[in-house]
Amino acid sequence: MRLALLLLLALPRLAEAHAFAPSLWSLAELPGGAFRVQWKASPDDPEAAPPTVAGCVAGPATLECVGGLGGAEVQLGESARAEVVVSVHWLDGSELGSLLAPGGPSLWLPRPASPHGVPWRYGTLGVRHILTGLDHLLFILALTILVGQRRALVGVLSAFTVGHSLTLAVAAMGLLRVPVPPVEALIALSLVLVGVELVRPREGLMRRRPHVVALGFGLVHGLGFASALASLGLPSGQVTLALAAFNVGVELGQLGFVVILLALFAVARRLLDVERWRAAPAYVVGSVGAMLFLERLLAFTQVTQ
């Protein structure tokens, strides 16, 4: 069951090649903090070495980590040619399964389980991701300004939530695989479009149908959220719980940010000439979005060359 879930994460690869033969790397925690290591190299890369873990010393069949395995970065060697299915088993019964791809992002192993376990770990990851994602925060800022009325804002944010929840779940479970660079570029482009809408003299589609637009852009932003989960992996046997916790964390961070925005808007109305500065946030959102779009588009074209 565990191996089947890990292979599910790589199903889209089956459509790209006639054979999928990953290397297998399994870690099982032993009393005392060391890990028993099992490594089986892919037939497509028989000379491949196991992944390296920052801060850990690898023996013939064990892995010793001075500060523990939690929070460590797992990387493939530059010469690796095959993907690696990673499986980690802790003494407390928690597990993690993920897929490392040559040239792809590193894998960050979770820290030891807190008393709240998977919900706490993935919930805090969701909060941290939304509050440190400038592009997501700017989009929420633009939606808040665009809608204005608080009752309507709840509905628009709900549509955005539904959109990113759908693609987050589908992508995180490996049922949809989209390259990260173009997704990040589209997220930046969404900032440009909503920034333009905020300064348009005439009412456009975003103002007439903000729920539909929020849902559509939410689908794109959800693919960006999925890339954050890809760096951590999903715990085998608790995929649904981890996804739900991550999504709840994203929503809590999003709602907290909106509450802060509304409070700042209330203060600004008292202290500033709102009409004079009304267009400023739109130009900030649009300018940052344009800069991010060009930067990500350039990075994407360089990778594909």
C-alpha cells in the first residue's frame, strides 16, 4: 500500500516514457536516533549513489544525524539520471513518502512529530506558505480592494479557496503534473491583470463577475501551493489528513491577512486622503506582478533552451 501510494505520485511520468524504473531509498528509525538504510538503484542508473542528507553521515547501511533527521535537506547528486522514491519511517509510527527527480527541488524532511502530529505539521506549513508568498498576498490584497463590500468579499474569497483547493489536491496527489516555472509565471500574470482592472475607468469582467475570476485564478494559485507540498512530501497513509491540514493552514493565514488589511484600510480612511492614494495599491500590485512575470518567464525560457 505504501509503495503503491509513492508510485501514484509518479503516474504522470508513465505517460512520458515507455518505462518508469525509479531508485528506491528507504529509511527506518532505530532506537537511539540512527536510521537503517535500504537502497536499490534504478536499472536505468545502476551506478547511482543514494541521496545525501545535510548534517548526516552515511554508513554502509545506516544514517547518523547529529541534530536528528527532522528539518534536514535531502538532495540527489548532480549526476543522477533516475527518479528516487523516498520512504521514511519513524519510531512513533509516522511515515513520509515522496519522489525526488533529477534536477528537481530538494526534499525537506519534517521535524519530529509534535503532540498534534500531521495536522499541526502540515497546518503550520500552510500558514507559513501563504504568509511568506508575496504573489499570493498581493493577489488577496487586490481582490479585497476590487470587491470592497465585506459580504461580497467573503463570497469571492470562498471562490478563490474552492479553486486553489481543487488543484492543490489533484496536483499534490500526483494526478496532475504541471511544471513549476510556467505556473509561477501565470500567478505573476494574474497580478498584472487584476492590477490593470483596479485602475480601469470602465467596469470589466473582474468587477462584473469577481467570483468567476477568483475561482479561475484560484485554480492556478492552487498549483503553486502544490509546489510547497512537493518540497515536504505527503505522509503515507495520511494523505487526505495532510492535504486538509495544509489547506486549513492556508485559509487561516489568508483570513488573518484579510483581517489585517481591513484594519489598515479603516485606519487609512481616518488619516489619509483615500481618493488621492486609491490607485497606489493597484500600481504596486501590477508593477510587482510584471516584474515577477518577466523574471519567471526568463527563468523558464532559460531552462527550456
